[in-house]
Amino acid sequence: MTSSTAPRLPALLWQHRRDLFWGALLLLATNAAERSIPWCLGAALDAFRGADLPAVRRWALGAVFIAALLWIVRTASRVKIFSVGRDIEYELRNRLAEHLHRLGPLYLQRVSAGDLMNRAVGDLGQVRLMLGFGALNLVNSLMALATTLVPMFWISPRLSLFALLPYPILVVVVRYFGSRLYRASRASQDAISTLNEGVREAVAAARFIRASALEEGVRSGLSESNGAVRARNQTLVVLRSLMGPTMTFLGASSLLIVLWLGSPQVLRGELSVGRFVAFLTYLGQLLWPTLALGYLISVLERGRASYERLREVFEATPPGAQSPAEEVKASASAPSALASESPLVDPAEDKNAPALRVRGLAFAYDTHAVLQDIDFEVPRGAFVALVGPTGSGKSTLAALLAGVLPPSAGNIELFGEALSTFDPARLRRRLSYCPQDGFLFSKTIRENLAYALERPLPMGIRDEGVEQTLNAACLSSEIERLPQGLETLIGERGVQLSGGQRQRLALARSWLLDAPLMVLDDPFSAVDAWTEAQILAALRRNWQEHERSIVLVTHRMAAAREAELILVLDGGRIVARGDHESLMRDPGGVYAEMVRLQQWEAGLEELRSA
């Protein structure tokens, strides 16, 4: 995977150059039509003063015809240019979603979901306004200025020059307000991101907040964030409110100058009434783009600030990756791209290579080393357990093996190939990963299971593979007791299910991937010992029948003792390896101590329940 850079707006606009060209052409026709109407009005007034009524009718009908044509052309120009903004927003949103998946968990752990949501929705909306509404009005204003000044100078060069006297001040005003609008817009969007994250956390943790009586503190925090958003937006309102009247004053100043100097010319007969009225009408048309320029600057600066925030995400790289080539190539939630054929045999792989080979593996969060010098192999068809005390790095190692985290050093080979060479779809055909806190979507049970399949699971259709997997995960009878069975909506992250049910549903989804290597991160931590034994028995049958390889992270020694090879982690290193019997021969070892501790805890629990 190559590193991603922010898409350049000129390049995006160039891709839509045809629509922009036709839109600009239509805008030119719009402005030409608008400038023709005052000319018709002036000619009609002069014809009226000359008592030439047929000419008056002709000029009036001409103005009506031009106005009808103007309505059609203006509508077409807006459709063309506004569509460009919508299309670019669509493209940017797709590219942003794709890039976020590439960044992987390490990056997503360091930024808030609320901030990313605001950038993907609010900031993209501002960019769309800048490229659609802003681009249209920028081009339209420039064309309006050009097409208005030409007939004005044609009527009276002297009056035109005096009318433009306030405009140098306009340039200074635009620069002044533009820089402040940019800074205020960035601050506003940052405040909205903070508020979004606060709301997201409050909704996600609603049950905990209520159970812990933390409502007042959460309400106070949200009120503070909301107040910050209001203050930032009020700053924007003040700037825009000041800018509008300033632009109006400058435009009105031009009108005052023209009336002051032009009226005597009309009275002396140097300028006809019709031409003077046409000049005033043109000046009014010049006033509109002047006023629109104020709002346009606001839209452009807000869009520019939002684009800078988006660019920060596009130019981000996963923390901990040493180079773009070492970035993670897959996400833990990418199991939907499966091949329809059985993944147990890949013609391209080395049949003599082990299922998994790890050499010199290390991982660190910033400067905090989590794993060091990890070396081991998992033969094909083997059952390997990873055990160790809390904080020894078991879950981190499982995430590294599954390609969810990028290693700081060392190599991981999957069936003889470097893990970094696997694309996401092929990796998930060869390896299924079940994290301890497996994510569930706020959909039905059937839809959550369908994420593990290339095909959908239609309602009312029985799937033998799904039923077998649910039986193996000890879920079938419990799902049958639910109100709608497989069609039961499980709520946000599976809130309608118990902890054990959520964990087993995530395990069943990983099982359905039907991959030759499974990496399971403590998938039985929320189930009782009897259920764990039933699932382990089913796993063992599946492992033996299909010669799958299993890497099981567990804190329960009863599960670990079933493994052919047990790797004991402590302090981020493998301190012992072997089967259950060989490790128990070292009574002072970490493994033996953990076994004795769990046996003592089990005995104590029996005494309590007796």
C-alpha cells in the first residue's frame, strides 16, 4: 500500500472541466442577457420621450424575451456548476472512507470518532459549498463585473471612473475579513468536532452514566462544549454581519457619487434620461456582485478552513509504521470480501511452510515497548495457546498476527508468505480473527453473521453452515428463544444481548469465515466453564476434521492445556514454551503459578457455593 496524500482541489476541478466549461459558458450568456435588459430599458425611455410608441413596444417585448431566456440559461448554469460541487463531495467522501480504512486502528485510536464524523459530514459540506455555490458566484461575480463595466464605460467613461472610486477600499476590506473568517471557521469546526465526540460518548455510555449517576457531570461537559460552539459561531456571525453592511456602504457610496455628478449632466443635456437610467441600472447590477462578494468570501474561507482539516486526515499515516510499505494492509473488520471457493487450499502457497512463522517480532506504542524478540512457529493443523499474566502483551500479539497492528520490528509469515504482501481480501480468506471485544453492528443477528460471508443470508432461508456454527458456539437454543430469532435486532454494539452472547456471536462470525488459520483472542472470557468446554470440543472436532490451525489467547488454563504447544508470555517476551505436562515440571515457572492460582480460586469458589 502506498501512502496517501490529500487530493488537490485544482486536480478535482480539472476532472470536471467539461461541466465547468459549459457552466461558465452559460454564466456568460446569463450575464450578457442581464446586461441587455437595462439597455432595452434605456432605449425604451428615450423612444418614449420621442413619442415613438412602436419603438417602445419593440424594446419592451425584447426585454421580456431576454428575461425569459435569462430564466432558462441561469437555471441551466446553476445545475451544471452545483452538480460539480455535489460530485466532488461524493468523490471526496468515498476517498476519505477508503483512506480511514487504510489508516487502521492505531490512527483511529488517537483521534475521536466525533471529530472524524464532523470532518466527513460538516467539513465536506463546506467544501461542497465552496466548490459549488462559491465557484458559481465567484465566476458569476467576475463576469458580472466585466460585462457591467463595458456598457458603463460605453455610456460615460467619466462617471464610470468616479463610480469605481470606493473599490480600492473594498480590496482592503475583503483581505481584512477574509483572514479572520478563515481562523474563525477553523475554530468553529474544531468546537463542533469536540461537541460531536461528547454527544457520541454520552449516547454510547448512556447505561453506564445512568448506573453511575454521572448525568450532571456529563450534562455540564456537553453544556460547556455547546457553549464553545455557540461562541465560535457568534464570532462568525459578527464578522459576516459587519462585512455585509460594509460592502453595502461601499456600493451605496458609488451610487451617491453617480447621482451627485450625473444629475447635472442630464439637466445640461449632456446625457439623455434613458442613458442615465440605464447607467444607474448597470450600477445597481454592479452593486449585487459587490454585496455577494462579502458572502462569497465567507463561503470560500469556511470551505478553505474545512479543506485544510480534511487534508490533515488525508495526509495522515498510521502511527508506528516505519514506512508506507510497512503499513497495515487490512482491518479487523474486513471479512466481507471472501471468495466463494474453499480457502483451505491456495495453489500459490508453499505447501511445506508452517501456517504461521514469527521471527524477531517487536511492537511499541510510541516509546513504550509492549513486545520484544518474539519467535515461534505454528505448524499446519496445530493448536497453539498463548497465555500469560495481565499486561503481558497477549492481545497485542494476537492483533499483530492478524494484521490488525503493524509490527515495529520483525517478520510474520503466513503459509510461507510475508503478511505484509497479503491484500485484505486474500488475508481474510487465509486467516480469521476474533478479538475479545468483537464488534457487533446495530443490525439483526442474521445480518451480523452475513458479514462473514460473500453472499447475503436471505430472511427465512435456512443455511446449514450457519446452523452448524451456531450450534458449535452454543447459540442455537438461545437464539430460538429470542422474539424474532435470527431477525432480532441486537441494538447498538449488541446491547440487547448478554456479554457471553455477544462474544459467542462474534466467535461464530469468525468461524464462518472458514479460514485455515484462526486467531482467537480470549473468546471465552465472558462465558462459563461448561459453555467454554462445549465450544472447545467443537473447535477441536473442526480442527481435526479440516486440519485447521488455531492460535488461542486465553487466561484460562483449562483451555490452554488442550493445546499441543503453549507459549507463555511475561513482560512482553516468551519466557516458556511446551505442552501442559512439560510446563508443569517447572513449579516456579509462570505457567505453573497461574495454574495453581486458578485451581485455588476454583476451590475457593466451590467452598463459597457449598
